[in-house]
Amino acid sequence: MKLLTHNLLQCIVPACRKHHYPLKVTASLLNVEENPFDAIFASRMLERLEYNILLEAYNSLRQDGQPELPPAVPEDGASNEVFLQSLFFAINCLDVVEGAMTCSSCGRIYPIHNSIPNMIVRAIEGEQPPQSIEKEQEDEEEEESEN
Ligand SMILES: [Zn+2]
């Protein structure tokens, strides 16, 4: 899961969605994809993403030698090549292969497996999860959801 995706995801609990609480991401396996830098893509995404959420997530995963993001978007961010390269790395190269996201409000945990976040686990009481999707993963979660 790329941090660009993480930036767009929200807890499925309606009360959490309303306030757009960030999901805290943790990783047990990270990968770096060598995607060619695309300045236009990076500057376009900059307009759409929540920078503070990206910054917190990226800083919690970032390893030595990987680009640093400044604490705030530079004034010339949309045209600052150095900044855009770091941003591009953060949103489109760093990949959480195995890990989890935890809602900072309700504590609900969303697992990430094979780079894919599972947002349908532990459906809200009284609400049926979509049956056709991620059936296998649901089965894996079975023992936890028995409580
Ligand atoms: Zn929540």
C-alpha cells in the first residue's frame, strides 16, 4: 500500500469518517519501488492530499537514507523539484507490503497484506460486509472476530 492510498483512506465507522481521523500505519515489511520520478504527477497529488497525514505516516515508516519531507509544504512546493522528488518517493515508491492501520479514534485495526489494505474487516454491527470481496481474508480473521 502506497502512502498516497493511505492518505485517501478513512475508518469505516461513520462517526470517525465525519471527522476524518487519520489511520495510524505500521509496517512489518516495507518495499521500495523504483518508479521513475514524475514531477507533474507529484505536484498534482500535492493539491489533493492531506500533507500533515502524509508527513506523520511517512516519518513513522521512513528509514535511514530515504528522502526527508519538510514539516510543511514549501511555498514553491508545486514547482520545487527537490521537494517533489521527496514527495514522489513518499507517496508512490515506498510500499507497505505487510502491516496494519489503526483508527486514531475508535481503535479499529485494518490489516495490510500483500500491499493491499483490507477495509472491510469487522463490519459494523448489523451491517453485512460485501461477501464477494476478500472472502479468504475474512476467513483468516475469523478467530479474532469471535470475541
Ligand atoms: Zn474509527
